Amino acid sequence: MTSATLFQNRRRFIRNLGLGAALFTVPGLFAEELLRTPRQTEGPFYPDHLPLDTDNDLIIVNDGATPALGEITHLSGRILDARGEPIRNALVEIWQVDSKGVYLHSGSNDHNQRDKNFQGFGRFLTGSTGEYYFRTIKPVPYPGRTPHVHFALKMKGREKWTTQCYIKGEPLNEKDGVYKDIADPKARAAVTIDFAPIKGSKIGELAARFDIVTGFTPAV
Ligand SMILES: [Fe+2]
């Protein structure tokens, strides 16, 4: 082999390596590595009448002086696309029962018992970091369901996307039909989150993080 041929072979080798690296960074391939948050049913209790106050503080309705009953929870996370990039301008909606297990929805059980100081529903529009934040209560069970918070994502030009999150360590999870419908243990883990006491909080507030990885591909 002449030194010229050796040189050419080497060039080819380096070129091939380069091609390999390029393939490795194709977004579609990388996306396969990410664990998607499982989609789950919207359920029957999305509010039939939206409250006048739809902000991200569910503990106080309008300018009310009395906060909702329940364990105050700071619920936050990021909305991500299929590559793990933050999604901006995603409208994040949550809804959940009050401390007595009652939804805002007029068809909810014991509707007349509802905690009028709990907003029951809230909205947050993400910015460039994809981050959302709600002040709400730790979810409690209601007949037939383990504690959960419903989420809907609404984005321009996209179909509505819904899921639910659950409390890590909650024994009722394993008896819950919707929860058990998520067959993959990793996908279950992705929707089962810690509600951890905040150090130094005198009123026993909790913090919970729930990142949502959608199957959406980035907007072009
Ligand atoms: Fe529900």
C-alpha cells in the first residue's frame, strides 16, 4: 500500500465517522430515547361551566379572604416536546376535586357540599422555558378514584392533549382502573410524583414537580 492510498483510506474512515455522528444527532433518533408522558382520558369532569377566576392560584377565588381547605401544594413542571425542548405558548389547564372530593362540574357527587373557596380549575400559559406553576391542594380520593390531578394541554393547531398525575406512595393507586391502564411501569412512574413537604414552611406546604414530555415535534 502506498502512502497515498493509506491517506485516502484514512480520509474515508474519518468521513464515515462523521456521517455516523451526523446520523446520531437526527432529532427523530434522539426522540426515541425520551420517555413520553402517557396520555390519559380527560374523564367526565372537565368543568361544564368555567369559573370566572381561571388563574393559576386555585387556593383563592377572585379576591376572596378565605383560602380553600386542603394541603397547599406548589405544583410546577415543564412542558417538553418529543426532543425534550421546552414548549412555549402551551396553555396548561388543571382541574381536580376539592378537599371533600367534589368537582366544580355540576354533575359531581355532593355538589352542594363543594368548598366554594376552592377554584377547582386553573390555567397557565408557558413562556420560553416551558415552565408552568399552580398553587393548589394535594389531591384527595373520591369514590372510584385514587387521588389525581387532571391536565389538558392546548396549543395552536394541535389536538387537545390530556393526562393525569398521581401521588407517589399512595396505596389506592394500585386499585385504580385508569392508573392500571398504563401498562408500562416506566410510564406509570412518569405520572407518579412526590408531594414533598417544603422545609421551613410553617403551614405545612408541599411542593410537587410534574414534567410532561409530549409526543409533539417542534414547531417549524
Ligand atoms: Fe378525576
